[in-house]
Amino acid sequence: MEITVTPNGEGFACIICGQKRETHTHPEQSNEGQKYLRRSCAFALFLLPPHPSTTSAPRRSSLMTAAGDGEAERVSALLREITGEGGFAFVASAEKAGAGDLRAAEAAREMAWEQLHSGPWSEVGTAWRDAYALACLHVARLRIRCGARGGGGDGDRSAALRALDMGLIMGGNLLRADLEAALARISAEACGRSEGGAGVVDEEDQRWREALDRNRDIADALKVLPANSLSCKKVERRSCISLEEFICNYFLRDSPVIISGAIDHWPARTKWKDIKYLKKIAGDRTVPVEVGKNYVCSEWKQELVTFSQFLDRMWSTVCPSKLTYLAQHPLFEQIKELSEDIIVPEYCYAGGGELQSLNAWFGPQWTVTPLHHDPHHNIFAQVLGRKYIRLYPAFISEDLYPHTETMLCNTSQVDLDNIDLKEFPRAENLEFMDCILEEGDLLYIPPKWWHYVRSLSTSFSVSFWWAAVQPSGGS
């Protein structure tokens, strides 16, 4: 399913192709400006709802009152709330779905989907996100029931998994535990499924290992990197430093550092090197991906694909406009089994820190994240493969020509792969720090530091964003 993101009068609305939906445009935004979409805003369609532990003000309603009761009580409270908002047709279909009507379940899901796309994502009511999750849960349960009766087999199982994933990706928190429990049951039943012929697996394993091992020769890497790469100041590299040393020498000074050897104990460091393991855990799961050179290109788009389909694209895609990247996605909230393979680094507790988000970055060689900055402290863990990263300090922001559009104000107009010095003269000869992250490295990126990222091989990274209770000292 292809996702197109278009700006409207209030913000960014995501349109699903084939829904015959009218596309909105911002009357005050230029055609050129509409070509650029900031990943973190454009990906609102795929953002999981705020985790309860990070929600500043929980909604005071019947839904919260019912949250501690069983599913039936929570659903009853939700339907009363939807009724109060005029969703009579949804409630009628949901009740029929609860009684075993698959068509009614699909109709209820479509009605909730329409509500999710009725305006800016930020204005979608929590009740309708919960309603969408409920409809997805009904669809999944009824699909599994059909499969058990011999109606659709693997097709029904795939449809059920997709419905549950969509409920996790776009639904609210009310029925999140029920969605996860349903996914766990389906996964447990599938454990004995065949993985295919040994010859196919061996060939895939070899291709996987080769993809992870590319561009180890610095001379080869320099051929694809921006001009002057690895010629200026290198990011300092330390081995397993203490939290105290990290705080004193880097965190309080807003200074990047590479820390090696700190995640060697993660199960992911060995498990994720096995392509069969990743496919077993996540192969049938639906995930959002980016397609295109990078998120500031006009042809950039988003799609929903299964994890296995995503892996297949990694082998077959060489055209930059078709590069597929699972980027800035809360994968570990969606697929809990993968979250068990990683551990939050202790450095993320610097400054009395509170974790803001934990995201996956997984893609083939040549994926690029253009020069931009982020608002939080970031520990970037390189689990598999290798990446080149270039960093510029926050105080030279004006020389990097940030976009003037609100949605892209944290992204530079300067394309490091092809700098136009006539248009951006101040960008010439700016001092920067850079590095190549190897497997097992952590990179600390202070808030507001500009960074450009390019994958030199197939790469799986995890970013930990956190906010300090007390601001860092700066230097």
C-alpha cells in the first residue's frame, strides 16, 4: 500500500492511494515548499500513540475509568463515548463484529479509518484511535476464526497480522495489550512453520553476510562519501567509559563521542546477524517504510509492507529513487520480541534523563539522512553494518542554511553530496567532525548538533533520545 503525504491548511494529512480522497494543499505554501516534507512530521501517520509513561496529562474520561477492568468493560465504555460523538453507525457495526460478523468488522474499521483521516493527525480524538484499534482487533479475531475453519489458511493469518499491526501503529492505548496478546498467540502457533528449503536459506544467509560486510576498505568508502570526508577532525573514540566520565567530559560539554564495547552484551549483536531469526520474529509483520533517496526529495513517499517484503527490496533495489528504508520507527514498541534483544544504555540517564523515544533505522547500503538537527540528546547505537556520520556544531546553524518552511526548519538546504556553493557560499570550508561507526559502537550526538548519515553497508541502528532534567552546560 502506497502512502502519499500532502500538506493541508492545518498541518500534514496522510492520504491512502486508492481511497478516492480529495488531496488538500496549503493555500499559502509555494509549490516548491510543498516538495519538502520533514520525516518526523510526515510520519505522523505511522507514529504510535504516546506511551502511558510519557503522556503528560491522561485523558479524564470513561475510558480511563474502565482501563483497569476487563476488555468487555473497556469496549463498552469506548462504544458509549463513540456514541456520544455521533458514531452510531460505527457502534452498530462494532456490535455486529463482536457477535462474529466479519463484514461488519471490516465496515467498522473503514469508518474509523475515515475518522483518522478527517483532518490533521494531531486533532484526531483519542476515542477514534481506540475505535480503530477495536475494529482491527475484531477483524483479526474473525480472520483467525475463518482460517481455523479452513476458509483461507495463510491468507487469513496474514490478514489478521496486518490488522493487528495497523491497530498498534495507528490505534490508541486502550486495547494495546489485547492487540499484543493476539499477536503473541498467532506467533506462538506459527513457531513450527517450515522456513523453506535449505539451499534457499544458505543463499540468503550468504547474501546477508556480504551485505553487512561492504565498504570496509576506507578507499572504497571515500568514493561514495561527501567531499573532504575523513579529512578534518575525527570524533573522539573511547572504550567503555563510565557514566561519570561521560557526563563530565562529553554530556556537560555538548561534545560528541564514540563509545566502543558498551553494547557487546546485547543479544541483538549476535541474533540480528541471523537473517532467519529476523524473518521468524518479524517476517509477517507490517511496517512503515520510506521510499526514495531521502525525505527532502520530491519523489519521496511512504509505504506499508511486510518485514519480509522489505528485506526482499533490500536485495533487489539499486536505483536511489527506489531505496527503501525503515527509518525513525518505534519498531520495538510494535514488535516486543525485538525489544528484548536490546538494553537502554546507562548513558541515557545522564542529567536525570527521561527517555523520549527509541527508534529503529534499518536499511540497505546507500540510504541517506540529509543534514539536520534534533531537539534531544541522542545515543545512536550501531548494531549491524557500518555508517558514515558527519557533525557540525549548533552555533554555525546560519551557515548551513536551514529551510524556512516550519516543517523543515531543522533540515539544511545544503546537499552535502552535491554542494551548490553559488547558492550556499557560507557552507564552503566549514569545520566539521566525522566518523565511521562500526558494529558495536555508540555515538553521542548532543541536542541541536547538525548531522548527516550515510549507510556504507546494510545497516541496523537504534537511536535513544532523552531529555535531561537539568540542561547541559554547553561550551
